[in-house]
Amino acid sequence: MLWLGRLFAAIAVALALGIVPVQAQATYPERPVKIIVPIGPGGSYDLVGRALADALSKRTGQSFFVENKPGAGTVVGTQAAAQSEPDGYTLVVGGLSNMAFNSALYSNLAYDP
């Protein structure tokens, strides 16, 4: 019977230590968000990126801005996004070119579509 009391005591201690106050997470986004467009200004990706930035800014009340990074058939911009901090504050406009075609065209992509 003594072992049963010790078992209940151990369970009580484990439960007490497991109950830790949880801090509320801040709402996303807390700061401006960059949307990388992997082509130059004026193209279809750019139009999509700017429309997306505008809509998200209005919806969240936070700044979303477009940064064009053209080069190597969308590889430069997409690679920059892939190598950024994985915190949700850098987005990339994706399409067939950078997500599907490039994996077939380039044997050593620095990102995994």
C-alpha cells in the first residue's frame, strides 16, 4: 500500500511541474513583411506581388512590401527567399518558373521547390 501512496505523490508532482503558465503569442505580423518577386518590375509576378502586398496590408494593418530580385530565370530571388530566416517575414511569389521549371532546367538549385 505504501507504493500506491508514492505513485500518487509522483503523479501529483509530475502534474504540478507540467502545469506552466503559457505566454500568449503575439499576433502576426508584428513588423513589416517582405514579399520577394523573383523578376523585374512590371511583369506578371510583380503585379501579383504588389496586389498581394496591398491586400495583406489592408487586411492586417501591417506593412507588406515588394522587393524585386531578378536574375537567372527567377533563381536569384527564389534562392534569397529560401535562405532567409524561416520566421514568416519573408515571402516569395511562386509560379511555374521558379517552382517547377527551374528544378528541371538546373541540376544544382540552391533551394528545394
